[in-house]
Amino acid sequence: MKRINHPAYPALCLFFFCAFMGPALRAGNPLVENIGLTDPHVVIYGDRAYMYATHDFSPDGKKFCMKDWWVWSSADLVNWRQEGSLRPEETFLKRPFNDCWATFGASRKGKYYWYFSAGPTQIGVVVGDSPGGPWKDPLGKPLLAKGFTPTMQRDPDILMDADGQAYIVFGVWKYYIARLNDDMVSLAETPRLLVLDKEFGPYGAGKTDDKPSLHQRNGIYYLSWSSFYAMSTNVYGPYTFKGSVITTNGVAPEFREGNIFHDRHGNFFTWHHQWYYACNDKSQPGRGEHFRDSCISYVHYRDNGEIAPIRLDRIGVGQYDARQPRIEGEDYFDATGAEQRDSPAGGFEVRGLAEGSALYYPNITNVPVNARMTLLVASADGAGGEIEIRERDAKGMLLGKCRTTATGGWDHFKPVKCKLKNPAGKIDVCLVFKGSAKEFCRLDWFFIK
């Protein structure tokens, strides 16, 4: 089956789904809407995702009013609960404060560290024994005081590198980085300027933005600001500008209000062999410059390491709707024995599927009773194999199975179909692959009708 590879296709799918398919499942985006949960920065501790965020207090505010910081957590990126908060009185500020700006969390040796912007000009840190606190200020003063570098000391982000080193990055327009000592509350070196070969952001050429962020994947470092990013093979740079992870075509119509690039405060994180992008959003009714929401989208990397444009829609992540035109194979919540790669037909496919591989897609709603499932697969393996559709996990109840055979090559995708035995409503689907110990199948997408 030939894949539609027109640049407007993702947006068209979003439009027709939202316009004609009726109400969807519980909205995944915004995450916890209309309460001022914003500047989301997500880290993974154990089996939960923790979001360190700011708190816009007033929907009618004419300026920022942010009286505390929040930490929320989730086991599935769909349902969130508040774990705690940090009041400025608990920090070196020692008083009420209306400028509790962007924040970030990190952990080392059983201790949890929460870095925060005390307004636009200084950065502090508190420490606790759990991800949600309670918190103590170990320094009694800013970690990075006003005037410490030529940029503004605000919007901290922490990179926990693969070699165990921790780095703090911060700044506005110009970004600085410094390695942290093992105590996580002092600098091991003088901050260095991060050099970009091109400065570009939501305001156009010649400017970046605030809230820099760093993450590392496969030996490549990604410096991002708003929705824009650059790449380097060295944490200190120099960094090569690449573009924006947000494009108009990838944003559902109801999320296009205003400048879609502005004030994203994006943060990249990985969990269960999947990457995500958490960011601000102010497109919904009643939101604005000083009262915002938070959203999460899947992130997929091209074979050359560049980041493909994300899809920002109402469904979000960690859940799916059988009324979607299709569910992309790479949008799993968890995977075993699989890898995401560029597809020759455009987009992405899941490769390396062999005996023991499994892909997990929880919370698929609006599934009809005893539905039919269609999967678009490719195989160059003459022996083929089986795909078992199970409930919840690889040992869950068998809902159905289908046989894969050679399709004419790894770049030739064909549909395979099977009938499921399932109740109507919501199911948690785990695709389990049975066959050769070598790759016998690749998956593009599937749908359930």
C-alpha cells in the first residue's frame, strides 16, 4: 500500500478527525488545563514522570503573577496528580514573591534537586529526600546571582550526561553552561558561552529566546530554545542550527492560535524507549500571555540525528482513539526489541521486530466489540512470523493474531488483517512478535475498526 507523503497530510488527518469523528477520548492536551500549569519540565524517577512547573495564578492578569512552583507526577503521561509545591518563603528569598519563574529537577545519589528562577535575574536550588519534597535550601543564597554572567541568570536546565557528569545551562538570548560538582549545588567550573552558528527563534533572525534546554541522544547534544534547536557532538559546542520542531502542518487547527513558536519553553525527555517534548501552550479559550497550559507530544529522530516536526493535537501521548485515521507504529508507549527509523516512503517505521519484540499502546478508546485490526507491515523474510494482539502486556489475554509473510522487500509494505475478540470500549494493546530470532517484520501503522 503506497503511503500518502504530501506535506499537508498530517494536518488533513487532524482536521478531518476533529471535524467529523465526534468527541474524542479525554483530552491529553492540555495536560491539566485551565489552572495555570505551565513551563513544564519533565524528568523520570523510577516508574513515574515528574513535572516541575510554574504556576500562573490569574487568568485575567496583565502581567506574570507566579507565587509558587509546582511538582506533578504521572504513571502514564495522561493522568496527573500534584505531588507538592515550593513556596518562595522556603528558599533563600524568605518572603512571598510573585516572580517564581521557570524551574527544573534532577537527582543524584538518592537526593532530589529543584533548580528555580527567582525572577528574571537569579537562580536558586533546594534539595529533598523525595521528588515531591519537602525541600530545604542548602545554600541560603542564589546558586547563580544577578550579574554572574553577561546574560540573565534565569531558566535553568540540567543535563545528566551519559558519563555521570551534570551540567547546568541557563540564560536569555545568549546561553551559558557549567559543569556541576557532585554535590549538585556548586559549580565545578566558570560558566562558558554556548556558541551557535546561527541565531534564530520565534522573533526571527538574529535572536534566540529564553529557556535553553540540553539533552543528549546517541552521542549528539541538542541545545533547544522555544521550539528551535541546534546540534553538536560536544556538550560545550559549537552548535549547528537546525530549525523548529513545530511546524504549522503538524499543529492541529485548535492549537494554532497566535504565534505557534512563541513561549514554548520546550523540554525533551525519554521514557520507555520513547522520546517526548513538553511545552507551553496558550492557544485555548481563556488563555493568554500570562495564563498558560502545558502539552506533551511524541518526538522522533531521523537517521541523521535531526528531529522531525512533532504532532501537537488534542489526543496527546499515552492514549489513542480507534476513530483516528490510523495509529502510527512509532507512537508506542513502550517497546522491547524495536527501533524507530526513517521510512523510505516518508515518515517513520518500527524495525528490528523479531522473536521477543513487543510494542505497547495503552488506552485505545472507542473500540467496537470484536473489532478488526489492520496493520501495515513489510518483510523480506520468506518464513515470516506471527503478530499476537494481546491485552495489556506480552502475557496478557490473546485478542487475536495474524500471519506475516514476505511482502517483496523491506521497503514494500502490505496490510495484514485479523479479527479480534474484545469487549467494546477501551483496550490496552500489546503487539507481540513471534518467529525468527532475526528481524522478520517492520511496522508502519495500524488501525482498529
